[in-house]
Amino acid sequence: MREGTRTVVILLAIIAVAGVRSALGETLSVGLSDVAVIAGNVGKNDVARVVLHVNVPEPVLNASIDFAELTFPAFLSDTSKDAVTVVTHCAQTRWQRDRVTWTEPWKRQGGDFDSVGCAWYASVPGRKHAVVLDITKAVRSWQHGRENCGLFLKRPEHEGGGFLGERERLRAALNSARVKFYYTPGQE
């Protein structure tokens, strides 16, 4: 067999194996286990941040995670004036819904979370597309031993560091939130 033909055959074999692997992949969709809205001051603004728990089901923890997404309905009204960027950060401190506030149980006011956002989404007024946040990196880190303290949703610092007038519509949209896992069982 010629070298060029051999390379093509090997590439086709790799593509076939990858196709079989993805065909064997599974999906699982779950709701959020806890959602809390905390409010406080950032600069001169009274803002809100959302903290939520994402339970990762056992079949997903023991699998090769291809993709994980947090999805919820569009939350801006048609009359909203500005776009809103939603940023997701990993929480660094355990919390309980009935005991969480802007100052408790955090070491710093407004919550303890990673300084680098793991997912960003720009929501535009009048746009009816669902908000989809790629949380694959966070889920993989939990899978590999990082403590799952949940996620924070907030606006970036240049937009005020938290949600403003849109907070009630966001809270209502999160009632329909789903986390969808795309994974291949039994392979870490």
C-alpha cells in the first residue's frame, strides 16, 4: 500500500472510531437544585447576584464529559434599554439557600467566586433566544476533585458587577433552567 493511501486509510479509521464514540454518547438534562438571589451594593448601585447549585448526577461524574450547558429562557423585556452580559463564576464557599445573603457565608461581600468567568452570554432586549452558558470547564473540575460549591451568575464589573432592574425577570427565568450534560459513559 502506498504511503498516501495508508495515511488516508488511517485517517478514515480514526474518523470512524470517533463517530462510533460520539454515537455512543448520551445526554442527561436536570434542573437546578437550589437558586438564591443575593443583593447588596457595588459602588453606588444596589445590585443582585445569583448563586445556584448544580448537582452532577453519578452517571456523569463517572463519564467522559463532552459538553455541559446551563440554559434558561430569555429574560430581558422588549422594552429593556441595554444588553445585559451574564457571566458565570465558580463559587468557592459552600452555601445554603435559606442562609445565604450578600455577606454570609462569604469571606468577601457579594460572594466568594473565581476571578475569571467560565462562561459569558450577551442577552439583547427583544431577543427571544434562550441563554446558553458553557459550564463544561466547571463540571470537569468538579469531576476531577474540586469541591462543587455551585456557580455565581452576575454581570461583569464594567456593567456594574450585578443585575439591576432585570433581576426579577432573571429570577423567574431561572425557574425553568436546565443543565444538560453530553457525555460518554464509563470513560474518564
